[in-house]
Amino acid sequence: MPELSRFFGIVVRMYYDDHEPPHIHVEYAGDKAVIDCDGNVLQGFLSSRTALHLVREWINLHLDELEKDWKLAKNGREIHKIAPLE
């Protein structure tokens, strides 16, 4: 599963040819969550509220890029890395 970004110990990935709705897979400190592009947790959890807040902030900053990567991934094309939070 390609890595989109990594920041503050948070790893963000996206699967190729994954199911709708558009979403990302996030890992932090052993926790795993699937989060949609609106910031809703669809599956799993992040026990750190701070990590979840940072992921949601990152999504808001990069929503257009995430949507483009989702379309690329759905078509089996290479996705692009997205800048981390700094």
C-alpha cells in the first residue's frame, strides 16, 4: 500500500482499487484507522486525540490532492506523495 505522507509519527497510506467512499489508512503508535476525506473515522481508531486532530488538519489542507490521488489509485495509476504537516 503506497505511503502518501508521514508526519509526527503518523503514517498515511492509500490502497489501489479500494472501495468507496474515498479514504485513507492511518497508523499511529500501533493504532490503525480508516478515515474518509471529511475526517470521519470509518473503521478502527486512533487513541490519541492529538493524532486524529493532526490527521484531520492534514486532510483539510490537502483535500484536492487526496481527491486526485484517489482517482489515480482507482484507475491503477501511480499516486503522488503529499507534503506532511510541519
